[in-house]
Amino acid sequence: MTTNAKAILEDIDRTLDEAENIRTETHTYYPQKGQWIESNRPPKTETTQDTGDVTRACLILASAIARYAAPNSPFRTQTDAVLAKYGPSNNHVRMQLSGALRGIRHEYEHGLLNSVTELIHRDLFSDFLEMAQHLTEKGFKDPAAVVAAGVLEQHLRQLAQKHTIPLLKDNGENKSTEAINADLAKAGAYDTPTQKEVTAKLALRNQAAHALWDKYDIRQVLIFIDWVRFFLAKFPA
């Protein structure tokens, strides 16, 4: 299980625990028949839940579901339908949303949602790499290098998110791709030789980004595209 998945499970558990924190009040009353209170009969008790607590619980559950459920998943669909029909101030809704979030937790715990996310990323980036390949076939090595380099850079950022590595410096500025590469190696996402290989490949990316197009040829771009495809498959994000 990745560090990111563990953090998600911990957040879900905190949300589920907080959603159970509902204050109650117990009222005692005597049955009434017509206008007369039947005080000779045993009193009845009724327990009510604090409406504000129930509303708060429903909203934090719905927020967690929106945060962690896969796009277009039944968890999202059911949550939207239940809230639209009954609103958030309903204990029945709270129980349903709690069940939905527990279902999401189960999928994260067993790696199912992580797998879906990785497949989406892989398919999306594969499309861009196919575009880069097509550009090389048309003789456009420089746009191809830029596209493939963009795929590598974005994948490194998503890999960093998977391993809960901050993408910003302490001053709020974006980290460089090389800094993220170093952080990934420190976090154990891959080993030092792989880090050095990424650094070497980023050199072509820098040349393409700074219009140093005479520094590489189309053969190097083709090798670069194949390597990026291999890297994505070996280290999914």
C-alpha cells in the first residue's frame, strides 16, 4: 500500500468517526388522550438527534466521497441522488453516506481505486506519446520532443503526489522537475541509477524547451519516446 493510500484511509477513518459524533436528547412525556394527560399510565421516553450534528455529519461525509470516489462511480451517483431527494438534515441519509464512504475505503484498502487512477493516467499519456510518435513520422522532431518531455514531467509530478511528496517549495514556488526527481529517489519511488537516467533524459527536455534543436536528432527523440513509455509502465502513477 502506498503512503498516499494510507493517508487517504486515515482521513476516511477520521471522517467516519466524526460522522458518528451526534448529540442526542431524551424527553419523557405522559401519553395524552384527547385533551387529557393520562398521568396514571407509565411515562414514555423519546430520543431525538441534534439536527445540526446530523447536517454536519452528512456534509463532511459527502465532501469525503466527492474527494476520494472515482469519477462517475456509483458512490458519487448515489450520494448525489440521496442528497437531492432527502437533503443533508436526515439521519437516514447520514447512514447511507457512511456506508458509501466505507465502500470507498474498502476499494482504497485493496488497491482498486489506485489501479483505476493509474490506468486513466497511463491511457491519457499513451495518447500523447502516440501523438509524439506521429509527429516524428512527419519529420517534426522538435514538437515531438516537447510533447514527450511534457508527458515525462507531468508523470513525475503525479508520481510525487502518489508518494505524498510536496510539489511546492517552502516559499510557495513550484519545485523544478529535477528537484522532484531527487525527492522521488529519496522517497524510494525508484533507485539512484533510475534517478540519474531521468536526469539524463531531462537534458533532452531542456534542450527542446529552450529551442536548442541542433543539439539532438530525430533518432534521439524516438529513443526518448520509447524510454518515456517504458518509464510510465514501470513506475505507474
